[in-house]
Amino acid sequence: MSTLPSPLPGDALVVAALSGGVDSAVAAARLVAAGHRVVGMTMRLHDARGTVAGAGRCCGPRDIDDARAVCRHLNIPFYVIDLEEDFRAAVVEDFVEAYLAGETPNPCVRCNQHIKFTPLLERARAIGADVLVTGHYARIGSDPNSGAPTLLTGADAAKDQSYFLFDLGPAQLAAARFPVGALDKREVRARARSLGLATADKPESQELCFVPDGDHARVVEQLRPGAAPGPGEIVDDEGQVVGRHEGVHHYTVGQRRGLALALGSRVYVRSIDATHNRVVVAPRERLGACGARLAATSWVAGTPPPAPVRARVRVRHRHAGAGACVVPQGGGRAELRFDEPVEAVTPGQAAVFYDGERVLGGGWIEEALA
């Protein structure tokens, strides 16, 4: 499989999506160095003024200022695109609804799906740009049989972000470039320093822009006053009441800390029953799931395979992956059958399918199967 996308003509017009961090800055700089006409765009997604999010969290005001400084240094045009309403509808509302339903959402995947590669790509095309460039640690290859673009993992396994991009199809991949995907983080920072970029040593943003203090339950309560569930029972996996909780939106599958239970041995959240306002706990050895049901499944090739496929499946970003059979079903659904039980298979998270370094697709976990 080739790992080189189609080359761009020397005078190609390119939109660089700038996050205000070092990765996207180096991505833009590489395209400028290649002689392309580059336009910098950054997104205003959330008004973080007056919160700790303004001090370096993802998408804060400082990030916009840093993106502007990078464009000034590279001598390229810079635009701020207001996508706050799109972000609220596609990402924040989904985040709240998921926690109220007893799920654990993944806002970063949703943001890549519905914001970075939809509205921003539309704006790039509106000005006649040939491609959209981002600072993701992923690569684009070419299928040797069909010639269609395919998504590959980033060369730096520790920074690989292909998990967040599983929803990209052939048309989006054909219009995207990931210039730092073949580099590791040290190389990226070294290149940024050599270019004199202001973001060369900027720390990475780890928290969500709309969860300024890391307290997701508080955000749910603020955005849905009166809708957050109240106290309820904590039960073991045989249904015996072992404690009380303050609302299911405070918990996620696999969680141990914060349960405040004195049972003589460690227990973890095994599942969350929002319908009955219950949190189910169990010893770690009982957390394994033999499979999962998925919804909204998508395939990088554009269509699902005609038969079940073998894959390495990651059920969260930092998951190393587990061997599984992926069984496509109608209506964008699929079922996973793991070779061995997998811990903390969490409704609301994405399950992403890999064949070696190639991303096959992924879907959203609806239910873990015992």
C-alpha cells in the first residue's frame, strides 16, 4: 500500500486549519515551504473568556491569538471562522445527552466528524482551495487495488490520532493532508523551533474547552438544569444494594475512584442503568465484555464489507486494541465479537477497526455484550 497521497500542484491553494498548537503550525509551515498558496483558518468553537479555559485549554482565546501569530510569522492570510453554534449543536448537546443517558461521550471524535471536516472543509472549498491541511498525527495512503485514499495510523504510535478520524470517507480523505503524520512529536517541536514559531514549546491542551474545570457532571447540570438525575442506588452485579450515588451522570464504566463504598475489596463501575437510575459495580475480573453492538457505523472505503472481517479494535483512544470479528449489519449497525473479553467497553465511546496500520472504519458503542 502506498503511503503517499496524490501530490499537489505547486500553485495549489491550501487551507491550513490552525488550532493554535505546534502541530498545526508546523503542518502549515511545511506547505508554505513547499511553495503552495496557504490560507490559515482557525475555529471559534466556544466562548471561554473569563474561565480557566482561556489559559491554554483547547480552543480558548489564547489559541486564536497563537494561530494568528503563526500566520503573521509565515506571512499568510488568517481568518477566524465562527462555528460556535455548530459546535454547540453537534458536540456540546451530544455530550450532555450522552451523560444523561448513562453513556460516556467522546466529544473529540464528534468535533472531528461534524466540525473540522464538514463546515471547515466547506469553507475551504468555497474559496477554491484544493485541500484542507490539519496537524493530526495520521497519514493518508492509496489502496493499491482501487487507488482510493485510505486512512493510516500516524508514524508516532504514542501520538497517533487516527482513532478520532475513523468517520472520514474517500471524498474527505481526497481533500485532506496531514503533513506531520509521518513525524514524531520531538521532530515536530524541533522543526517549529528551527522555524522560529511561537508555539514551538507550547504545552498540549488536554481538557475540553467547555469543561473548564474538568467537572463534566457540573457542566451537565448547568446546561440541563432540572434534567440531571438525582440520587439513586449503587448495586452489585447480583442486584444487591451496596450504596448510594448522587446521579448517574457522575460515573463512567470502569471507574473506581469516587464510589465511596466500603465493601472490603475493590469494585468498579460495570454498567450504568439510566432508566432505573442505578450504577452497577463489580470486581475487576467481571468487567470484561465478549462483544458489543454498534450504531452509526462507517467505513473508510465508503461501503461496508460484504462479509464479517477480522480486525484489531480499539474501544477508546488509549486502548491498545483487541482482536475481534466485525459483523456488518443493516442500517449502519455492526456487532463486535472479541477473541478474549475486553474491559470497560463503554456505551457512548467509539470502537475503531484496524487492519495493521490501516483504518477500516468504526462505530459508536451502544451496548456491551456479556
